[in-house]
Amino acid sequence: MMAEHGQPCNASEASFCMNGGKCFKIDSVYTLKCVCNANFEGSRCEHFQLISFSRDSEEQGMIAAVVIFALLILVLLGVVIYYICKIKRKGQSQPKSEEYQAGKSSSEPV
């Protein structure tokens, strides 16, 4: 396997790549290039890359937005139900003035 049409490095340059990476000489720019093994990256294969099974960030952002939206709707629904119950209780606890007056006049002794 050749990296960008390079030639394999000689014995003295072979240690340029770390973690089992394969060294190639790129003659056109006079530089060394590494082809890294699985789970390694970097110009000399010096960085270990952990395997991640997480979804991409766009999908995670969408999931977070949906959860936040659902929570806001639940809070709004709770506030509406609270005020509806409060209004019903207020209406039931206060007798209407006509009924109060009618009850008062009928209970007076004649």
C-alpha cells in the first residue's frame, strides 16, 4: 500500500511512524507520511482514537430539542390546568348574589 504515490521508507526512517503505522516517503515534497493502523491517527499515528458508538451531533441536538419542547408543553399544560381548577373553585365557593338575597328574604320571620 502506497501513501499518495510514495515509496516505503528505508530502515533508518521506518521508526518515524508510531504504534505500528507504515512509513512512506513522498519524494515530491521531501517528507515522510504515515498510514496508521485502526484506532490510531495523527501525522505520526501518535493519537489513540477511542471507538465511539454515539450518534452524530446533529441527531443528538434534534433529540435534545424535542425533549425540551415536550417539557415546555407539559409545563404549559400544567399551568393551564391549574388556572382552570382555580377559576372553577372560585366560582363554586362564592354564592351568587341573587341566590343569597332570595335565601335571606325567605329565612326572615314573618
